[in-house]
Amino acid sequence: MPIERTLSIIKPDATRRNLTGKINAIFEDAGLRIVAQRRIQLTRAQAEGFYGVHAERSFFKDLCEFMISGPVVVQVLEGENAVARNREIMGATNPANAAEGTVRAAFAESIEANSVHGSDSLSNAANEIGFFFSESDIVG
Ligand code: ADP
Ligand code: MG
């Protein structure tokens, strides 16, 4: 299976509840390697840029407000099929539909405050990683 990299974000609802370590342990136990990581406060411009694909959605303004409501942890996860694997580990967007054992089933507060972001394709992963990290930040 191919080794891939994907962009993960631990969202403000999770950093607020001090869940960074618990979520990272889930990634690591599932075989993903955290090859870059930084805790940051997103600016509104960064949040709007990152979620630009959702600009026309009704929840866009609230989502950006939520994403700047506290610190986030941006990270690059590496491993076999990391993009799809991380989406499995995260669970469905709406925690009500998230499978047992997933991060969102365990920790998400709502469909918006759902604890983690993960890239949804290999090409989006490359773009999203580039949004936050340069190649020299990533140590595999
Ligand atoms: P995912 O994060 O699972 O890839 P999307 O890309 O569809 O989900 O949406 C991006 C983020 O926008 C979600 O993780 C969630 O925080 C928020 N979101 C999605 N749908 C809704 C909704 N119906 N109401 C409020 N927030 C939403
Ligand atoms: Mg998405």
C-alpha cells in the first residue's frame, strides 16, 4: 500500500478540552505517524482561505468563527493510505453518524464542533499541507 501524507487539524473544541494527546494517541495507535505538528491561532483570513471550497455553504461564516475561537493543532500524518485511513479514524462529519471507536464518536460536540479535520483526497492533502507547512518542516 502506498505511503501517503495527509493534513489533520485538531479543532478548537478539542484543544479547549485538552484532548490533543488523547487524539494523537488514537492516530499513533492506528499506525499513523505525526511527521509535523504546530499549535497555532488561526486568523480569520487563514480560516476563510483554508475553507474556501465551502464559501457558498450556509455554515461557512459560523465554521470560520468556530475555527478562530481558540487554538488549533495543525499536523501532517504519514502512513499507508493515510488520507483514507485518517478519514476512517475520524468518523463521519456528523458525530451522530460516526462509527463507534472513531475520534468524532468519542469527542465531537456537534456537526460543527467535530474535533478534527482531515484531507479528503490525495491532491487536497498536498494543497492543505502546503497551506501550513513547508517541506523542511516535515520530518518523516
Ligand atoms: P469533513 O470535515 O468531514 O470533511 P466537510 O468538508 O463537509 O466535512 O465540512 C467541513 C466542516 O464544516 C465540518 O468538519 C464541520 O466542522 C463543518 N460543517 C459541515 N457541515 C456542517 C453543517 N451542516 N452545519 C454546521 N457545520 C458544518
Ligand atoms: Mg472536508
